[in-house]
Amino acid sequence: MKHAKLQEINFDGIVGPSHNYAGLSLGNLAATSHAGDISHPRAAALQGLAKMRANMALGLQQGFLLPLPRPNEGFLAGLGLTQDDAVEPENRPLVAAAWSASAMWTANAATVSPAPDTADGRCHLTPANLVTMPHRAQEWRDTKAQLAIAFADEAAFALHDAVPPFFGDEGAANHMRFCADHSASGVEVFVFGRPGGAFPARQSLQASRAVARLHGLAPERTVFIEQNPFAIAAGAFHNDVVSVANGRVLFTHEEAFADREGAYEAIRVAFPELQVVEVPSSEVSLAEAIATYLFNAQLVSLPDGNMALVVPMESWNSTAVRGFLDRMMSGDGPIGGVIPVDVTQSMANGGGPACLRLRVVADPATVDPRFLLDEAKADTIASVIEVHWPESIEPAQIGSAELAGKVVTARAALLEKLDLDQLA
């Protein structure tokens, strides 16, 4: 069944004013390799906004989610700490966690199942518990509060609590959907990892199965696939670092899944129309794919019916990756274009174009319009960022009362401009 009014809307996270490089994310090689660097929150937020504008220019529906309250004093209080405790080396990672702007990567905000896939015909959203990393485990309640406003129409949406924290769930970064059309019934694929490797396997099979049950997905149209443990060990901390799907197409690295052929076959059984665009290791090594975030791209359906890949500049500037992309575009495959974007500040902290967005298939008329972007609203957001976002943050400033005041004031200014003071 096709729902005529449904469209895919990308909800990008606005990069928060506390954006910094504390290197808190074990297994995320970009984040840990830039630990201690000076960050540039204003540039980061404007880069993200420019990506949103570029997608709107392509004719795509664009929404946004707001930065969460930072620094999170409640998080520190629960640990018996205050900002002043940042002077002690053993406390600095915990204080830095309270400042983390990682909610900007809304691919981890929730798992979303569109209305055509669910038993009750509503779009279901489950916030990710993100329990593997302390700096992210604090996010889900504030994320849910925001989702509850944006998707308040209970006839169209069902919003769940996070999966209990016994089982790690990292949201849409480990979830793919295949369909003939965004508004038609689809097949949902959950990618999980097994513990015991060099880095944490953040998505558990138990959490994936729980989300599928909560969303009322039909078993015959739901697939569970194991991520390649070698990919996790190489730095693919989420599936969206090595695979991305859209419509009938799976764009993936050869080494993405534990059982490559078994994974493709399992999807084809549920979705016979599957088209696999596989990048061989002989052309782009797993290490190069992860370093350039080739697969942490937005694979989008354009209004003219073609597909394009929105990639970070790091991919476009890689000789090996660029060679593959040029060959792909010169062929007759389903991906006809590549659009490079500059999200360098996010990339240095471990998130590319796909990390910055949560895909929601919905009727735009059922979404709170304050969360939908147009050029006038983009101008408003940009004006607040340019005035209030810090130009730079040095590691030693984390815990500073002066900087904390600026960060709180910046977020408050944005909420006021967008008439969303209820999230203060």
C-alpha cells in the first residue's frame, strides 16, 4: 500500500555551541585521533547548515533537531561532581562528557519505522539508549522530549521510550530500509555487532529485536544481519560507516558484513528488487573507506527520479575513492551523481553527512512546523550561530564558568528565535 502524502524528511542536528574534541568515543578513530585539538563550533554549525541548504536546493525535504542542554549539570551532579572538578585529570573525561555536543549526530537519535511498515499504520520512533558511551548515554531523555514536540500528532506517530539499558541500541546508524518508494511498504534491516572485539560492538541483537517488536514490524519483512567484526575493529563503530541504503539500493563495502553473501541473500528473500552496489577492497580498502567516510554519505532520491550520493570532501579528495566514484558515475548503475559537501568540523569528531541526519518518512503536514527548515528559518538560525556560537574552544576551557555561560546563552537565544522555549 502506498501513502500518497508521505515523504522522506531528513532531520539534521544543529551542531551545538559546546562542540569540542575531547576524544570520548572509543572505537571512533577520527574522534580519538583529534582528541585535544581546538574545535570551532561556529564553523561546525554553519557547515552543517550549509549542507541542509544544499539538500533543500536539490528539492529534498529538510528538518532539524536542536542542540541538547549543555553542559549537563544533572549528569555531573549524579556523579558527585561539579565543573570545578575538571582540574583533576581523572575527572576531566567526565566533565567533558557533560559538555559533549554529540547529539548533533541525529542518525543516533532514534530508530524510525515509517507508517507503511508498521502494524498500526503509524510512524514509530524509539530513541536510542546509547549506553555504550557515557557521553552519549545521557542524551535519550532530552532527545525524546524534543521528538515528542516535533512528532506530537498521535494519529501519525508513536513515540517509545528507549530500550532498557541492558542492551545497547545506537539508533538509525545501524538500521536500513529498502522500498520501491519511500511512501510504500518496505523491508527493514537491523545490523548488530557481537561483543568481544578490540572495540565495543555498540548495537546488540537483543536491542534490534526489541525495536522491531515495539514498532510492530512484520517478521517476514524484517532482517537481522551481523556486522563484520573486522570492520568494527578497523573503526566502523556503526554500520553506516560501511553501508548506506536507499530505495532499492544497498551501497556497501565488500567487508561490511560478517557473512557477505548471506547478508545479501537474506535481504533479497524479503526484498527481491534489491540492487547491490559493492565497493571491492581491491579498489577502496576498508581502512580508506573508514578514513574518508565514503559510506557515511547520504544516498538520496532526487525529484527527477535519479539517486545521488552526498559525500564528505574527504572522500572526494581521496585518489582511491574518487577513482571508484568516477567509474561508478560513468557506468549505468542506480547511483548517477556524487555531491561533495564540507563538514570538516564534524568529520574530525567522527561524523559525516549521514551521521548528521535522521530520516523520517512522514506527511510534512503532521510534523510540528517549527522543526521544518526553509530559507528564511535557515537565515534566522545562521544569524544566531554567527552572533552566539563560540568561534573556538580549547581543551583547557572545558569546565570554565565563563564558557559555560556563553554556551547556555547561545542555546537559549536559538530556542527563543525558533519559538521553542519549552525545551529550555
